[in-house]
Amino acid sequence: MRPALRVEGPTSGPVALFFHPFPLHAGAWEEMLAACAAAGWRAAAFDAPGFGAAPPLGRPLTMDLLAEMGAAALDSLGAASVVPKMLAPGTPEAIRRRVDELASRATPQGIADALRGMALRPDSTSDLPRWKAPTLAIAGAQDQLIPRAEMEKIARSVPAARLEFIEGTGHLPFLEKPREVAPILTAHLRAARARAPHPRPL
């Protein structure tokens, strides 16, 4: 069950999360959210299942489940801190602004759902040696989220995989240095198409 979040305030501010009292909903915190946002906090409240915009569970709403929802809400509110780590130190300000703008369209609800989904995904590392498709991995040499050694380990696990590190980039080399990434990518696609039994137009 996912919490229905209401969020106010700057994305970079410290986080304050409000749990509504029984039998009200998150709207009870409207004035407090506005006051906290005006003071520079990123304030949020969520509707518990069966209250406000959230559908009921159809089973007991335990305090443990409420705590889990609160943790998911906090994860979604704190995920904005990931954005600066996506880029290499010294990345031009124009690229930083573009990444911030792209990330700003993610909703807290969407982030919470995605984080919980990623936490539940199975480990597919054991499948990599059976991968048959021509594989190209492009990574940033200054990636702050996935260490270089981890990328090298993944690439070694895939038969005949090619790994390219782009200097001066972080987790988003295709945004940070597109003129360097594009030729590598298109060359790989051309080679893969030439090796295919029945080549298709790119």
C-alpha cells in the first residue's frame, strides 16, 4: 500500500513528515505544511489507508504498517539528494540545471513507488553470463553512485561485453558529454545490426 503524499516547500530543505490524527486525513495539516514550507522546510503529510484520498486496506491497519509507509514517504522526500551525486564534480552549470529540471517533474508519490519497487527487484547477476546480445556498457569515470570496480565486474560477467568509461562524467555521461557518447553508441548499433541474421533499419 502506498501513501498519498501532500508536499510543500523547497526540494533542498530539511524534511518534516506529519502523520494525521484519527479519524482525519492529511488535509488537517494544511496550515502547518504552509508554515513549515515558508520557514524553508520540505513539509509533507500522507493519507493513511481508508482516509482522505487513500483507499482502505480491507484488513487491520497496524502501527507497523503505518511506520513502513512513513519510511517510504521519507525515502521519497530524501531521494532529491541523489541528483547532485549523478554528476561529476565540475559539471557545467547548464547541465546541472537541466538535470534538476528533469528531476523536478518526478512526484514524491512516483519516487516512493519506484524506490519500493527497486527494493523488491530480484538480483539478476547470475543471468549475465547467459546474455547473448552484443553488449555495450558506457559509464562515467567519476560516477559517484556506481563504483568503477562494480561496472567492470558487471561487464566481465557478460560474454564479449565492451565497457567504455567517459572521462569527466558521472552517472549520466549521455547528458554530461553527449558528443563523446553518441559516436560510441551509434558505432555499436551499426556493428550489432551488421551481425544480426536479418538486419533491420535502425
